[in-house]
Amino acid sequence: MTLSVDIRDFVSHLKHSRGDFAGQPFLLQPWQSEYFDRLLNTKNADGLRQYRRSLLALPRKSGKTQMAAALALYMGFFDDIGAEVIVAAGDRSQASLMHTAAKQLLESCPALSKRAKVYRNSIVIPETNSSIICISSEAGTKHGYNPSCCLVDEYHVFKNRELVDVLETGMGARSQPLVVYVTTAGTDMLGPCYKDWERAEKVRDGVLEDETFLPCIYAAPKDADPFDIETARACNPNYGITTKPDYFQQMISRARESMSDEIVYRTLHLNQWVQSENKFFRTGQFEKNDGELRPAAGRPCYCGVDLSSNQDTTAFTAVWPGLDDDGLPDGTFDVHSMVFIPEEIAEQKEKQDRVPYREWSRAGFVTLTEGDITDYDVVRDYILRFCEENAVEGVAIDRWNATHIISQLSAESVAVKAFGQGYASMSSPSKFLEQLVCKGLLRYGENPCLAWQASNVTAKSDEAGNIKFVKASRHSTGRIDAIIALVMALGLASADAISGDDDLQLVVI
């Protein structure tokens, strides 16, 4: 049974709770009203809803969260008796954000609020035996739901369709199930969102016929000038309302100067999928920092180690903050890097990676370890010799697969510090490296292996604008180990305050 309450009338009884519109009625913009009207009021001859799935793809600050929360409440109160609305988010924090948004909208209308009970992760409407449940793709239990409506929030962060498939296949007993994918663009073109986004574009453009699917995509065309303010105006439906022109001008200025800021701007504010092949550093940008290293001369030194699997490259990178004539930091850094690779597979790796590892070894930039797997004893001995010859303050190392070498280095009184690889740990030093490169404040001694790896770097970003460096794809042969080690070394050198699950920790063995 579907009750005859229009969602547009329903939303008018709600109020915003945050930002410039806090306390004001939730007034739908014309584009929002049109979308809701088409989604819910387009009916088949049998009186049931025509649309069963929809992609709502909006740039950031276009009201996605509030729209999704309002839709969840409406479907909980006024869809089928026994409605089960599932709001599926990519992680627990996003699920909590959605639950909070729905709770605040509900509480803004006393007449609705008294008809519902709010729990930690759900809202229950006893009179119709309906519920609104917020879950994340991280949830251990994904089965057992019987959804009437699924809202998949920030779909672009989903690594796979496992949760979505479970929820969609659980809707078979419902007479008019509805799934709405709510998202911005992203960078993972191997993930499920990009595939469904491409399908939605084909439906929108008439290439593919699917009368049950409603695409609503506000995004800048691929060939649009990302630095033209008119591009932002055209693809942001709330331009001048929730997002102001001055804000876009500031973001454009930052995007012009920084590749990472450009990626964030294009994905979040222009709603463009950024090709994974896009390089983080512009051509020739890193190479401008190829100056000769200054003598260490007892300067404090900070190191990073990125361990590999047995047949991949392992990297050790060290940085020394530059000092002026008065012995004070001058903002520059000297960089030394060494890459290790098994000798017996060096020729094979040269063909695979298309770089001259053996030539670089003869020049002193690569160490070939005996055998066909990386000899971690050679890596350990190299680090120990380096620490004896330099004033090393700390060695950052990824905790994964590193227990043995951490134990060995710690036993020799090396200050080993575990360094997480998530956004919390990697974002600040990655952005710091970008600033140093852009301003020409590095000296890496014309190390061709390091420069090559810098050219392979791409970046992923999260909703908060944090970044971390990644290879162009999972199967790419473009190594970035030395750059990851450089980021970790700079993380120590710049004394970044790293918090969360990826806290920087002194390892005590």
C-alpha cells in the first residue's frame, strides 16, 4: 500500500539544522523538485512506480546528504506498510553522518518526530512497522534484510558491489522496490560506481533503453575547461545558493597551482571522473629539483622504508633538512634514495618495467641483491651502515610484512617508527612533498630511478580532500616505492601530527 502524500509537500515540513540555512524550512530547488517528482510520481499503467533504480550524481555541496536523508524519511513514513529503508554507506563514519542528518530532519518536525523512535543506527515508525536503517559496507552482517528502498550513499568509495548486490537481491518480494545511488565522481574506474555511472550516461543519452532507470547527472563534460568559472556554474545546480562564486574562484586558483588540488576540485566540484593515468606531478616538475646534494655534515636525517613482496622493488629514502648560514632550517631538503631488486630477475624486470635497473645499479642508484627474491638482510645491513654514517633521527616503516626487519633494526638501537599507509598518515606529508617540488625546494642529485618513480605517481583523495599516492592501476608496472618512502621520511622530518588508526608510533621490540 502506498499513501498519497507527495514528497514535495512532505519536505516542506522539514527544516535545515546546519550551516547558513539552519532553522529555515527545507525548500526544494526547482531541479530537486523535478527529480523527486519524476522519481516517485511517474507511474505505470498498474499504478506502481515506473522507476526502480536511479543514479543521483551531484557535485559536492549540492545538498546530496539532505536530499538522501529526506528521501529516506519519506520512504520510511509513506511507502509500503512494513517499509524497510536501508541507507548503505561506504564506511561507518559516512553511515553515521547519514543517520545524523535523517535524525535532525526528523526532529525538526514535531508532528513526525513523535511518531518515530530513534536508535543508534536506525529510526523506527511503530504505527506502520517500518524502519530506516543506516549500515556501512564494513558491516560484518549484510544478509537478512528485506528492503523496500535502498539508498547507496557515496557509491564511488565502494570497492565492490557485494553489499549492494545483497541488498538488491533482498528486494524481490517488494512490489515496487527502489534503489538510488547517490554519489560524486571519483578516481577508481575499476570500482562498481564507474561502471554504473557509464550505464546511466548511456540511458540518459538514449544509447541504452531502460525505462526503469532514472539518471540524474550534474557533471562537467570531459572536454570542458576545468579552470573556467562557467564550467563550475554549468554543472553545479546549487551554484550561488549553497556554493558561492568566490569559493569556486579560490578552488580554481588552488587547482591551477597543485595537481592534487586539481584532482580534488575536478572530482568533488566538477563531478568529473579523473583518469587513473593522470600523473600527480606535471611533466618536468620533479626533475627541476635535480640539484646536487649538500654535504650531510652532521645534519639530522630522517628515513623511510617501503618493503616489497619478494620479487618487487624495495626502497630506502632519506632526507636532510637544509640549513642556512646561521644553522637554521631554510625550507629545503636533500634527498637520497636507494632501490633494491633481486639480481636474477633484474633483466626480466627491465623488460617488464622498461627501465635500466642494471645501468642504474652501476651508477649507484640501485642495489642488486643476490638470488631471485629480495634479500632483506642486504636491506637491513644497508640501513644499519647508513645510520652509522649519518645523524638519523628515525626510520619510518610500514608495519605490514615488516615484523622481522623491525625487530632486527630495533635490536641495533635504530629508532624505528611504524608508519601507516592510510589517508591519516600519508596526506599531510604527501601534500608537503608536492609543495616542495612545486617550489623547487628539493635536491635529489639527479637520481634517475627516483625521478622515474615520481613520474609514475597518481593520487587518490577522500571526501575531506586528503590524498595518498598510488600507482596508476593495480596492474601497473610503474613503481612508486621510493616516493612512498620519501613521503614517510618527510612525515618524520616535518613532525606531522598524525592521528587516528594510522598513528605514528615508536616501535618497541
